[in-house]
Amino acid sequence: MSDASVTTRPEPHAIDLNRELADAAKAVDQALEDILPRPEGAHGRVCEAMRYAVFAGGKRLRPYLTLASAQLFGAPRAGALRAAAAIEALHTYSLVHDDLPCMDDDDLRRGRPTTHRKFDEATAVLAGDGLLTLAFGILADPKTHDLAEVRCELAARLAESAGAGGMIGGQMMDMQAPGGGYGESDIILLQRMKTGALFEFSCEAGPILGRADADARRRLRDYARDLGLAFQIADDLIDVLGDEAKAGKAVGKDSEQGKATLVSLWGVEAARAEAARLARQAAASLEPYGPAAEALRALPFWLLDRAS
């Protein structure tokens, strides 16, 4: 941890993040409605399960990051919506699989029965596989960008973020966490891989779509790295202090399973202080973009105040 103060919390005036997130979620949901396969024919059950998982609600935070970063760099809205739909499809696949009995064995997701509880385990596995595959199909389609170079870069970065060196590797570490004796550096690595890697893709997709330079991509990655860790600390605080009805999922599971978190390692107040520091540092990464990035700079602080 560091106690360096990088920038102050932005004033909330002129930025209604609840409205911005809601508007982005509505637009992305419409894009997903148009893209997702319809539950027709003999294979319709898996399509129904894919739609059930995707339209279970949620903040659509990763798609919002893609849309906001794309706007920052002047990328066309239509392509940004498709990239946002792709990251949400992939993120949803990860949730469906994480909830399975062989992983986290959860019964609730966003206040509803998890996909394997609503359908069955085999259907949930196939639905997750279908969403993962769909994500790359979306990015590869010329509708996402007219330049093949850009589409390939998006697909390559998503594969890197979601693969063994990113989200999948983080999930493997998470499964080995109970009783694993993880220290601070192990937990930070786990969380940056399991959660932070997809945040990094979501933010970097904007400058990729907008053909921005390497410095812009680096700034957005830096922002996403701090945002992702602050988000995960806030999530761990919800697991310790939260209410199941508000969270929309079981709470207290990390403690029950013997998983070390930064909250259990540092204590509640120190973890809150570090999350706030990370939020300030994330906001500072985008200061070169001035008022155009005001919503993105306010977002890390908004996430610290959430209850779910």
C-alpha cells in the first residue's frame, strides 16, 4: 500500500453516473438483443440459456468503459456498441462458469437463480461456451470496424485478457486460494488477472477503435488497472459487510471458504483507504483529457460507494 495522494475526488456536479450507466446499459442491451441467437429449433435451449444469463441485469460496467473510452477517442458509436456487446458476452460466460458447482457453487446471481440452477449444469456449460465464442465472432465481423487490422487487434487483446495470462489464470489462482497461504502480492496478482484484465481490455478497446497512439492506450490501461483493483476491494468489502438482498448474491463466502483477501489481510479501514487511493490514482491517469474524461474520472469513486 501507498499513502500517496494523487488527486482529489471529483465533485459530482454535472455528472450523473447513474444515468450514464443506465443509458449505456440500455444501448448495449439492444445491441445484444439484436446479436444473440434466438431460441429456435432443436438447439433452442442453449440459446434460451445464453439469453437468460445475459439479460439477468447488472451494471454493464465493462461495456460502459468501452463506450466511454471509444467516445474519448472519437471512435464510431456503432462499432463501439458491438465491442461493448462482445465484452459483456464474454464477461457473462465467465460468470456462468464461475457459478457452477465445480467452481464457486453459487445459487444466486444478480438476485436470480444462476444459469445452472435455472436450467442444468450441462446447459450452463454450453451456454457459457456459446457466449465466449460469440464474443470473438462479434469482434471479427466487419460491422465492428472496417479495418481488419483493428478487428484483429481487438480480438487479440481480448484473448490475452481472458486467457491463461488473464482472467482464466486468475480464476485458477482463486480456486487454489482456500488454505493456499496467499500473501499481499499473490492476492493483488489474482485480482488483477481475474477481474482487472477485462477492465483493461474494456478501456483499451476505445483507443484501439479510435486508432489512438501508444501513449493513449497506456494511459487507459493504467486507469483500468487501478480501477479494477479498487473495484475488487470494494467487492470484497461487500462480501464482508454487505447485505445479501442488496448484493443480489451470497455474502460472506470468502471467509467461509478460507480465502484470503486484501480486506482480511489489511482490515476494513485500511482496505477502504487503499481503494480510495487507487480511485484517486485512476482519475489522475486521465487528467490530460480534461473535461472530456470527467465521467471516467468520477467512476472509480462512484464504485466505492456501491452496495452490489
